[in-house]
Amino acid sequence: MRVSLLIGAAGIIGLGACTNPDGTMPGSNMSRTQQGALIGAAAGALYGAQRDDDNNNQGRDAARGAILGAAAGAVAGNILERQEQDLRQVMTTPGVQIINRGDYLQVILPSGLLFASDSAAVSGQAQNDLYGLAQSLQRYPNSRVEIYGHTDSTASEAYNLDLSQRRAQSVGGILTAAGVSSARLAMIGRGESQPVASNNTESGKAQNRRVEILIRPTR
């Protein structure tokens, strides 16, 4: 029975990790709250099965884990749904992407919106969106925020890594200036190491020049 539970739960969790570009499950009309409950139930059943070291009451332990996991997953999914909608209202500059990944939110800002060429100074227009983001983070305080700077492959690898780090720190500086605790923030430069498109074309390079902000609930 335990083996069946492990296989079934792992399959559901794996399905939850497969999402469309808009963050929804392929072929699914479920809300993020429902998806969170489903994945949480699977994870809880998996945990309950693993905890049953004496092989007694396997069904009871798995069921308890599923109930607790479903409740926690539903709460987390509902919070992410609400924060996603909140961000869409305060971050209105064209080109900004807000994606609900199920267990975290991903905000993608093209560097062209944030910075002048070869600069780490945030533009005035982009600051408005970042202040809106900061206000949302304060309304939803139970999360950690990872800020990643990315560049294209123009210039040297060392230069790009330094530029991406300075840009991530600039974005983090705006958020802390707007009231977000620095303890919640991690600012990391990735340089040219994680392209999302080919660096052989100008359009690909433009996609690679970006700042990604990941908002991960902590409870």
C-alpha cells in the first residue's frame, strides 16, 4: 500500500510541476487554490506514508497527511492567486510579466524597462512599478524574495556577471527604500549563464537582458 501511495503522490506532484506559460496545468481549469490543495494532499499523503515506520494504520496516516497537506496547499494557492492579482494592478508597464508557478510567483522585467544601456541605475518609470511591487510585498509579508539579474552574451563573462549583480542590487535597493525588509531579499547576479533565448539575434539578446523576481511563500 505504501508503494502505491508513494507512486501516486509523486505522480500528482510531478504533474503540478508541469505548467503552461501562464502558470496553469495543461488541460486543467482548476484554480490555483484547487491545484494547491491537490498537490498539498499528495505531498501530505506521501509524508504520512513515509512516517509510518511500523507499517500499522498506513491508510490512516496517509489520510491524515493528505487532509493537512490539502488545507495547507489550498491556503498557499489562494494567497498566491490574490497576490498575483494585486501585482497585476500595481505593475502596469507593458512588457512586465507576472507568472503564477503554483508554489511561487515569478515577475520578469526586461532590462530595457529598468536600465539604460550598460547602466545599473533604475529608470524613473520602472521605479513606479517597483514601488508598487514593494507595497504588495508589504501587504503579503510571509514570503522571501529572490532577485536575479541576467544579461546577454555581449561583453566579457566577468563584466556581465558584475553588471547583473549591480542591477539585482539596484532593484533590491528600491524595494528596501520602499519599506521591504532587507532580511527578506536575496540579490544575485547570473550574468549570461542562464539565457532564455539565442544570443545570436537581437530579439534573443533582448529577452536575455532581464531581471527576474521570485516571490516564495514562507508559510
